[in-house]
Amino acid sequence: MEISAVVGDWGGGAVNARQDVECVQALLTRLARRLGRTALDPLGVDGRISRPPAASSTVAAIRAFQAYAGLGVDGWIAPGGETWRRLVDAATASADEAAAGSACFPFARPAVADWTHPPRAFGANRSGGRRAHGGCDLYAPVGRQIHAVQDGVVIRDPYPFYAGTDALEIDHGDFVARYGEIQQDCELRQGDRVTGGQVIARVGLLVGINVPSAMLHLEMYDGSVQGSLTVPEAASARRSDGVPYLRRADLMDPTPFLNQWKARLAR
């Protein structure tokens, strides 16, 4: 599957050959239907890009896909370019392929340090040993893209979490994940559907504390309990020595999952 020349915003130097435009529109239509994301729908396969570009639903859909995929948003697709490759991969994957291939590491590059040793590890001491760490910390530079580890649905709007950062909660079907210490510019909202590998947020800057690195703080829950993920000590999951996590009773250790996913970096 190929296009012969640039498709999209006329101001970006697009040629918009009819056959190429139809191909892009068909891919966007298929992806919009599979994901249930109306912003990706070009509203027809007619081979045309209207002028001015601001009036084009196809250009709007291209821009929406680029934002969804964490790419630069310029409104045009070049043959063999990153937007084209990502669109073809996303639109042509079958539902079974998407499900089978969706579990991945939340970064496109390895974390700066492992998540198996304190203070990064699940269960490490916090607050002088009065509580245990309820997740794994994946060290990375501020602004690094964070990817959904697999398909899921956002179950809560982003909210303030820790030291000037936010958190995002996603039900991934087999488990619920809290992506913590993210930047405060996440645009996902409750009810939004995500796919494995989709860019969902960026690593945030921790304000007012002295830490070795910025990070993604990842928590996982099996979904057998409802309600807030952060809970009082009386309702908390506990470490084997009785130290509370101050987290919901269905808390899971992300370590074995991350150890498996590290070989499958997001792309």
C-alpha cells in the first residue's frame, strides 16, 4: 500500500492526487470506526481536499491522527514518512492482531534505571518505613512520551497527583493502571478509548522535592475492588510485614509485567 505524493494541507506543499487522497481517507475511516474516535473520521472517501485547508475534514482527521499518535501535527502525509507508516500500521491491524500485540512497555526507549531496586521498586520503603511504595518508578527525562501499555478506556479525568504532576487511570481490561507523575497537559478524558502503544501523556516535572530523576510512577490493580485507588490505612493493601501501601486492596506488583514488556518497547 503506497501513496505517490504528499496528501493533506495545501499550504504544506501537498499534491493531493485523487487516488492518494482516497487511500488516506479509507485508512482514516477504517481506523476511526475501529477505535470509535470521531475526530479521526474524514467524513467520506471522495478523493478531494477542500480549500482552504481549515475547511477540510480530511486535513482535520490527519491532524487528529498525528496528535493521537504523538507525532508532529502539520496536517500532511508524505510517502514513506512516519505519519504514513503509523497510519498504515494502525488502520490495517485486525482486531485480533491489535489485542495480541497491544501489551508493550510504556516508553519507546528503555527507562534510565531499573525498577527492581529501591527506591524505584514496588514495596520499597516510603515515609521512613511507615508505608510501602505502591508502584514502580520508571526514570526518564521530563517530557518523554508515555504510551498506553495495551488497549483500554480512561476511567477518570487526569487529576493532581504529586509534587505538581497529575495522574491518569485507564482500565486495560485485565487490569487497571494508574500512570502517575505525568505532565498537567494530558488531553484524555473519562470515557476515551486508547490503544496499546498510543501516546497518552508525558513525564512530568516534580516540583519542590529532591529526587534522582523525573519518572513515570506506574501502579496496577486487578479490578476486583471499586473506588479510589488511594485509600486510608484501614482499607489498604499491605506488604507481607504488615506495612500499608495506602492503596486499594486489589493492588498488583507491576514488576513481572514490566520485566516482560521491556523487550517490547512502544513504537
